[in-house]
Amino acid sequence: MPRYEYRCRSCGSTFELNRPMAESSAPATCPDGHEDTVKLLSTVAVGGTAAAPAQAPGGGAGGGCCGGGCCG
């Protein structure tokens, strides 16, 4: 279930709610009971590492656009 972040306009606190996407725009009450809240735009951070592509046998001197045949 997606997690949405909200900010309370009354007290300034931020909080998160897990709710279905269909309810993402529904009003949310802050943990202190205030109803004047706004949904924040969240960003997604994706981390990881990627290995460098393996070199072709023989040093990999060929061109990549056509498999090393005619671009070399």
C-alpha cells in the first residue's frame, strides 16, 4: 500500500499515512487532531550500483552501434 506524506497547516507537523491510491486525495487529519492538512509531493529515491559492461573478447575495440562489424 502506498505511503503518502502530509503537512498540517495548523501546527506545521508532517506525518505519513498508508492508504490506497484511490484515497490519496481524501482529507487527512494530523495526529494532533487538526483537519487543515495538505498532501506533500514526495520524491522517490532509487539507489544501487551497476556493473560496467563486460568487454568483448580481444579488447573490445569494435563499435557498439553495430556490434563491432562495420563501425570499428
